Amino acid sequence: MEQVSESITVNIDETQTIIELSNKIQRYDSEIYLVKNVEGSMVEVNLKSFLGLINLRLKNGDRLLIRCEGRDCAEALEEVKQWLT
């Protein structure tokens, strides 16, 4: 299975919502994960899980690893990266 990943720093506009991000990534077949250090523990959530995304509490300056697995993983990673930065 094809897999790609990239570390980023979150820089989102205050008008962006996680609902918009969730809607954008639903068209991808790949699984998309965000990995974040939360109080010393690495937390990984499936980006297609709305509840998981809420629990990450993303804010500007957060360092994340985006990890995608599947046939369209490169495109999915680029879409998420563009939205989060």
C-alpha cells in the first residue's frame, strides 16, 4: 500500500472550520491521519473521523504529522497540507 507523510506547522485562518476540512477530504479513498503531541503523548486520529478531529483542538503553531495511506495518498496529503497551512 502506498503511503506518504509530511510534518507541518498549522497556520489556519480563523474563518476556516473543521467541517470544511472534513468535507474536502471525504472524496479521497486514502486513509488520512493527523499525529500531534498532546501533553507529552503522541495522539493519532483518522481525519475522516469528525470527533477525532475535534479532540485534537488544532490551533496555529501546532506541529503535526500528516500521514496518508492509499491509492490517492499524495493528492490527499497535498489537500490537507494546503488547508492546514
